[in-house]
Amino acid sequence: MLQYLDKSVAYFGDQIPVVVGFCLKVVLSIVAFYIGRKVIQWLVGVMKTSMIKASIDLGVTQFAGSITKVVLYALLVFNISTRFGVTEASVAALIGTSGLTLGLGLQGGLTNLVGGIMILLFKPYVVGDYIVVGGTAGVEGSILKIEMFYTTLATVDNKTIVVPNGTLSNSCVTNVTAKDNRKLEIKVSISYESSIKDAKDILEKLLKEDGSIMSDEELDVFVDELGESAVVIGFRAWVHTEEYWKTKWRMNEKIKLSFDEAGIKIPYPQLDVHINTES
């Protein structure tokens, strides 16, 4: 019994240098990764600053910073692995054996990467634009960042939405702020008993009085439809894009108040029931 105990003590005594050496490698690897991460952050920051000073598009700058960070981190991990005991052959063998699994797992990532490249090449939108994404995504907001795999949006109520670039590149995207000016169209229904001429005169007057309406552009006041229970009239006018929603809300309020003052009725759906009492 004592003989086996002595052998066990001797064995563990011989392993102490190995354990200490392994722990030392782990500690050095962590320190090297921490230092490397700081260096990568500094390099990416310098690169972004230089690109911004060179007046390069902000979306391109963000995308380049994102992809550069991924590449540098991959090189950092590879160098740490090879310098602290993992041979290059082992790394190559690991990559080879796991290549199929990684390929299947990264299909979506590659789609998003290609989508990001397409966005930067064709520029359907840039950072700061307000977009509406159709299809299954069904989101809208202002572009905050265009990165390697994802685009970040901010909604009007300041929520953050992260959308894969692949989804954006394969969806119908409406760029609301792509143009400086935007056409405002408002339609309203009036009763058949009300005067169409008076209603049109009121709309024309409101358009001329509102400071946000571009008077040097085309103004149209029209009868859009003779409906079953109402006459639909409306107008089209040009406004600056950043003033679109405020102008629309303001004009809706003014139309209602002005129609009320002029006695022009805005009908609402109703059902008239006639009871025949004759038997």
C-alpha cells in the first residue's frame, strides 16, 4: 500500500511543473489577448478617424471598421494559439475538420456580408436616411450604423432595431428621405349637400397661407372621387422632406376647423333603417 502511495506522490510531483507551465500559458494568453484587443481598438479607431477626415461615406467607414475588426481578431487568436503551444498544423487540421460545419452555420452570415457589400456599392440608403422596410421585416426607422453583417435603425420613439443586411438587400426598401422635397397629398370627404366650390376654395386658401408649402412648385386641388355617401376632394403640394409630417398634421387640423366654420360637413359611415308599418 505504501509503495502505491509513494508512486502516486511521485507522479503528481512530476506533473506539477507541467500544470504550472500550462497555467502560465493560459495567463499569458489572456494578457496577450487583452493587450491585442486594446491595440485592435486603437487601430480601428485611427482608421475610422482617417476615413472620416477624408470625407468617406459614414456607412463605408462603419462597414470597413467592422470587417477590419473581425479580421484582426481572427489573426490575434491565431497568433496566440500558435505562440502558446498550438501548432499551425493542428490549427489547419481543426479548420479542415470543422469547415463543413462552419460553412453551414455561416450561410446566413455570408448572405449578410454580401448584402452589406451590395448596400455600400449601390447606396440605396446611407447613414441618417429614414427607410421603410417591406416584406417579412416590416420595420422602419433612421439609419444609425451599417456594419459588416447588420444595419442598425432607430425608430421615431427611439427604439433600436437591428436588421440583417441580407434581409435588407432582398426586401423592398423605401427611402423616405432620399430627396430634399416630398409631395404632400391629403384627401377628405364632404357630404353631397356641401358646396364643392367652397371646400376647394378653403383648401386653396390654406395652401397659400401655410409657410411650409412650397408656393413656387405645382399646387393641385381636385375632386378625387364621387363616392357612395361622400365627395372625396384633396390637394397635392410640395414641402421640404424634414417638414412633411408636421405640415400634414397641421393641415389636417386646419382643414377640420375651417370646414366646421364654413358649415361643410365631413360625413361618417351610418346606416338608415326604414320600418314599414303597413301590414
